[in-house]
Amino acid sequence: MTEFELIAHLVRSLPTNQSVRIGAGDDCAALDMGFTDTLLLFKTDAMVEGVHFLHDTTPEKIGHKALGRCLSDIAAMGGRPSHALITIGLPAEFSVNFVEGVYRGINELASRYSMAIVGGETTSSPDRLFFSISVLGTVKKDRCIPRSGARSGDALFVTGTLGGSLAGKHLDFEPRLEEAEWLTSHFEIHAMIDVSDGLAGDLRHLVTSSRVGAEILVSAIPISRAAREAAKANTNGEPIGDNRRRRPKPPLAAALTDGEDFELVFALASRDAVPLLDAWKARFPMIPLSCIGKITDDPGIRLRDKAGVRPLTEHGYVHFA
């Protein structure tokens, strides 16, 4: 089984209760704990040496990424983080300075969003380092954005640029918390997801959850400079960035499949597209926002370019694949 096949298999038998507004299958769980106008968001994520970072990665960057991954999911729900628990798995011969460096990265990012680190767990891990973080957050009940609300005719947007994350962005990205909070307070966002496994993979999750399809204009996809430069500079096929087992891809393929961009993909009514672009430029002039296509009735995702329309056959990153 791949990661998502295993998740689908396990989800069918999970117990639930009346507090669960949104359960397994979205960026976060959303829980109704009886507050008048607020839902509790609950998220956990793991980082494993050799999968998400290398042994010689700067510890502060490991900590930043470990917490930032969870915060990106909180952003995708339109929420704000509040508390975190940290679990670390360490080999017997671990370096205290290294662990302190990881925590410096976690603490610095947490402090920027007035979060409290309230405990966790330490354990031995004979083979490799790992870090697992659980985060609580909150969101207004009328601003909680699931993956499942996209409607036919909606415009599709993506923040920032995509591809080339292995050149360094996957370790120092800024979760789009402020941007998501602004979006949900000024516009009616129908569906949203963060790009952690690649646009090709995460957009599939959004349209599948919403029971719709999408058509993407290839020329509108915001390909990062890092993806273009990696393809240009590494014509000999040498590995680049932090994962030395990976080879550079053509820029479009990188934008669709690299993953770990931690940008936001979202859908809203097409009538709001131009007002959104104008308001975004005034509020976030340094962060690109691109309308990349539209939501359709027909299932699946299609790419439109000068040659016509073709099915999207690329996939994002999938564990166990």
C-alpha cells in the first residue's frame, strides 16, 4: 500500500464522537468543544532523518521545519496555532548541543506566533533521529476552511512560487498563517490545502474531497527561480540541494511534484478573483498570488497549454510508493 491507500484503509475503522466537526482526511482535525464561536484545531506531524532532513542539516533548520510543517496545516484551515508538544527520538550517542539547536529553531518560530511549548516526550531511537510535533490551534467556526468545499466554476489560486524546494526552501519556509487569516476574514474561501506533497498531489486531494475536477493553465503555474536554475545548472544530472539522492527535474515537473513548498492552494468564486488579486497586491506586495485555473464538474485534473488539454499524469511525493 502507498501512504494514502493505507490512510484510507485505516480511516474506515476509526472511532469518533459528537465533538468531531472535521476528522481524518483533512489538513487538521476540527473539534467543537463547546466554545461559542470557535473550533479547536488539532494536528500532528513527524520528521525522520534521511526522509525529511539529512544527518548534517543545521539543527536550527530542522527545528524550524518540524514545527513549520504543522503550522502550514493550521494555516490551510484558516486557523491560528496556540500550543505544541514535542516528541524526539535520539540514538544513544546523541549530542546535547544538537538537540538544543533543534529546540532553538522550534522556539524561535513558536515565539513569532505567541505559541507555548507545553511538554512532550523523549525516547531512544537506535537507527535514526526523528521528531514528532502535535499542535493545537483555534479558528472561528465560520472561517474554518476544509478541503471539501470547492465548487464548479471556482477560480483556483496558489500563493508564492512552486518547485525547487530542495535548494533550501523546505528548511526555511514561512508558514502562510498571516496570509490565510487575512484571506478568510476578507473573502469567502470555499476550499484550501497546503502544498506539502506537490501541487499534483495536493490539488488531487482537494478535488477528490470536493468531488469536482480542475483545469490548470500551464503558463500560469508560478515556477520558482530555484526550480528553473536547478534545471539549467544541472544539465549533467548531478544531485542538488539537501537530498543528494534526488536529481533535478524540468521546471514544470518540479513545480508539480517536488513538494515541501508549503504554499496555499485555494478555491473561491470566480467573481471574487479580480478583487482578490487587487487586495492581495496591496496587502502582500512581496508575495506572489497566481490564478492557475478553475474548478470543473468533470473529475480529475487537466493541464491546458498551447498544444491543447491533457490529463495530469504526474503525482506528488507519496511515502511507500
